[in-house]
Amino acid sequence: MSQITYKAGKEPHAREHRLIFKNVDREGWDTSMDKYMSEGGYDQLKKALTWEPKAVTDEVKKSGLRGRGGAGFPTGVKWGFIPPNNTKPVYLICNADESEPGTFKDRYIMHQDPHQLIEGMVISCFAVGAKLAYIYVREEFPEAAKILETAIGEAHKKGFLGKNIQGSGFDLEIYVHRGAGAYICGEETGLIESLEGKRPYPRIKPPYFPAALGLYMCPTIVNNVESLCHVKHIMEMGGDEYAKLGTPRNTGTRIVGVSGDVVNPGYYEIEVGKVTMGELINDMCGGLRNGRRLKAVIPGGSSAKVLRADERFKIKKGDEEVEIGIEDIPMDFDTMMACGSMAGSGGVIVMDDSRSMAWVLNNLNNFYAHESCGQCTPCREGSLWMKKLSDRIVEGNASPEDVDTLESVAYQIDGKTICAFGEASSWPTESFISKFRDELIAGTDKEKKDSIKNPVTALAAAGL
Ligand SMILES: Cc1cc2nc3c(=O)[nH]c(=O)nc-3n(C[C@H](O)[C@H](O)[C@H](O)COP(=O)(O)O)c2cc1C
Ligand code: SF4
């Protein structure tokens, strides 16, 4: 393989470890089959087809891969949930809805390296016994849908899709299905309903865990775009070697998308847990803009609970409990959870000391009120009330009691709904109020009303 060079200004940071994004922003790279095959493209599929399907699943289990869509659930374990005595068809769905605010990674894979995704999908379908697969692409990615359609056509011509793939006896068709632009279509059971041609009302779990009762009530594996791409690299490296990347229980690489008040926002592929929050922000992203100080970080997409810059977190290191600050948090699933938040979809939103937390929370609440599917009362009514109450705060018309009411509404949603959107929508309010209560209350001071509307001066007005 020739030396890889990247487009000027798009070179990976020295701390990056590129597997999935190896070809993103690469000089001389394109999305064609010829280009992909010139560097061993589809070799891992050919190898997988000589194995027993269960051996592929075992390799994915060994790798320790955890889903990159949000929940961080072990991929191989999920595949193993297909009932052993199943006689129904099995489906695989690639979740390309990528709608969590702050998340921007899957789109680059689809736009710049579609065959990596298709190869990962065909191997995964072979492992789980799926003969039909869908890529559910959000409405806002029309170009990605076109690129994928072209790539699927090329894969057919080369015999990597269709009947009797590479003479193995394995048949598979992949279809691109375009969503209509709703956040809830990213939730796997809402996505399945949408794919069935219905309103994307999420299904209750149990019993409707997709691996048992999914598309058309058949076993269905739903995986994120990035997760499915990792499968190809697990085949290439072997599960054990792959598991050496990252840290124990948090293996491999993942793409984090950093947005907000840093000098160099963008995507960075890191070994999971090998980079701390401080290294990510201060070194990889070039620090905060205009010499400002860090105020808060939402570490895993907008639903993740906010972390305060001056918080102390108790985590386990071996058998010992240690206290760390925000900059010392390793970017991995387990530590982020121990710190009271989640690594989620890898979307890291950085806020400096010019940000008004009332304004940020209101922005999030507007999003969730707009996106609730409306099926369950606590979420439908509660998300709207959270928006109205935080509207009141930023408009300077709230009383201090409104902050308490806002908090109580959030806790009346959390844990009381059909799908995890309930938690996703209430966690921002719960965490912003628990960590920035003084600032939100100060924002209810009528005399400071005008300055509260302006996120930059709100802090000064609150005397913080
Ligand atoms: C409200 C909501 C929105 C979601 N949006 C997405 C999304 O856009 N993309 C995605 O991959 N997963 C999303 N998920 C997670 C999926 O339900 C599912 O867990 C994931 O696609 C499984 O893939 P993985 O195991 O590879 O992570 C969302 C979950 C919820 C509750
Ligand atoms: S929690 Fe919200 S988004 Fe999920 S099913 Fe209920 S109303 Fe719909």
C-alpha cells in the first residue's frame, strides 16, 4: 500500500489512530469500487465466507466491540440474542439516521468510504444469517443515499451482493431506505416501524427487542454505521488483536466529533480510553478560543448529562477509588458512566465561560419538544413544558420557583416512558439544574432580564 497522504489542512492529529476514517479526507481517494479494491477491499468478506458464520460472531465477541450508536452495547452479544431455534427470516438494519445533536461521523463514512460500510454489512449479515438488509438513511443526507446506491450497484456487479456471493451459496440484498427527517427514527424500534411504512412510534421493550421481535416481527439486528465498519477491521486484525486497541472493556477505536468553543472543532478517531478529555480539548482541538476558560462539556451527544469544568469525579482505578477532574476523564464508555454521564454517540460539545447555561438548556429543550413522537403522555406533555419553562427563563419572565417546576417536570418524564427518548430529553434539564442551579435562578432576576437574552452577557449579569 502506498504512503497515505491527506488533503492540506485535513491531516489527522498525531494522537489519532485511524481505522474507520483511514480514507476520509485522503488525497487521491474516491468512492469507486476500483479504488476500494486496489487496497484489499472486500478481501475480509472473501475470508469470512470461508468461515462458519458462528466463527465470525465469536471473533466480534472476542474483539469486545461496543456499539457506536449510543448505548455502547456489545455487538457480538447482541448478535447472539437471535433465538437459536429461529425459523423466521433474519434482517439486518444499518442505522444511518445520525440525528443526535453534536454527532457527525457516520455521514463521512457514507460520503467518502461507502464500500467499507457495505463490506462490513455483508460480513455481519453472513454472521447473523440475514439475507436482506436495509440502510436507513436520514432524509437530510440525500447525497449519502445516492453514493450508497451507486456502491451497492458496483458490489452487485462484482458478485459481493446478490445470489451466491463469490460462489459461497450465501445470498444477500441491501436496500437503501430514506427517512423523512425525524429524530425518533434513530431509535431502533421507531426506525423499524418507519421501515414498515408506519409512523415511527417506538415499541415497548420487552417484549420488542429487535433481535427477537424486530422488522415484521422477525429477528432483526440493528447496528450503527460505524459499528458495522469495525467488523471488517476485526476480521482483518482478528478479535484478540483488535481488543488490544483501546482499554479493557472499552476496546478499539472510535470517532469523536468535537463541536463548540474549541479552536479546531472536527472529527478525531481515537483509541477508546487512551485519550483524556483534557488531551482532546487542549491538545487535539487546540484549546479554547480567545483564551477563554472551560465551563462545561456535554460528552456524548446532546442527551448526555452535562459535566461541569470544576466538578470532581470519583472513579475506580483497579481496586482503589480515586478523585479526578474533568480534564482527566479518559474518553471511554465506563469512566464516562462512572462520572455520571455517557460516552453515547461520541459527540463532544464544549462550552466556554461565555456561555449562558439557561440559553444552552433552552436550545436543547426546544429540540426535544419538537422531536417527541407524542406517543406517551409524560414525554409529549413534559418535553413541551420543559421548553416553555426554559423559554420563560431566557426571556427573563421566570420566577425562581419555575426552575424547581422545570426540574420536577424532568423527573416526571425520566423512567416513565416507552422509549429512551424520555431519558434523553430529561437528562439535560436534570443535569443543568443540578449543576448550574445558581446561574439559572440568577437568571430569573427581573432587573437582569435584558442581559439574560444575550448568552454572552448573561453570566456577568448573574454575577458569575
Ligand atoms: C431517541 C434516540 C435516538 C437515537 N438515534 C440514533 C441514531 O441516530 N443513530 C444510531 O446509530 N443510533 C441511535 N440510537 C440508538 C439506537 O436505538 C440503537 O441502539 C443503535 O442503532 C444500535 O446500534 P449499535 O449497537 O451499533 O450502537 C438512538 C436511540 C434513541 C433512544
Ligand atoms: S418517550 Fe417520547 S419519543 Fe419515546 S415513545 Fe414516548 S413519546 Fe415517543
